[in-house]
Amino acid sequence: MNRYAPAAVSLPTRNTGREYAMAHENEMQDFMRQAQEITAQMRAASEQMARHEVVGTAADGAVRVAMTPTGDVSSVRIESRAVDLDDLPRLERHVAQAVQNALDNVRGVAEQLMRPLTDGLSRLGEE
């Protein structure tokens, strides 16, 4: 045996057009399956979010605003300890703070429910 003889080399075979098309068809089917799964998860997350009531408070809980995740205010509660008829601008600030707090909470709930989906979108097509 000649130790300087070239080793057998295996060259890659060229895919035929049919093999190439079949391989890409399978990839496309996988991609579509993943997209359908994410769509179903998004629908479920939206339904779950719609069932939430989000609350914002101010003035140590004396002013309370409840809203839906879509931002519709469903109730406002103001305790008498938050009302000073001689200082209505303060009450207005408390109401505005409670609304802002509720909106921040809506964003937090949405982010929490949607994070698994956005993570899934970043992996779409990787499997």
C-alpha cells in the first residue's frame, strides 16, 4: 500500500430538481405548521387577556380605576378621604395617576401574556 496515495474522497451529490423541490416543500410545511401554532397561541392569549380586569390606584388606594385590557374604563371609585372640596386639582391629579397606573398595568399584562408568543416568533423556521 502506497502511503502517499490519495485517500478516497466522497463528493457531494447534486440534488435533482425534484429532490430540491421536495426538501423545500417540507421546510415550507414545517414553517406553515409553526405559523399556525403561533396564530392559535395568539388567539388564546387574546382571549385570556380579554378576561382580565386591570386596576390602577392612587392616593394610597383611595382612588381606584378599573379598565379592560383594551383600555376601556369600567369603573372609578373615589373614597371620601381622597376628596377635599377646597383642593379639587389634587383629586384630579389622583384620578389621572390612577388611570395612568391602570394603563401601565394593562401594558404589563399584555407583555406577560404575549412574551411567549414573541419568543416563538423569533424561533419561527428554526426547527
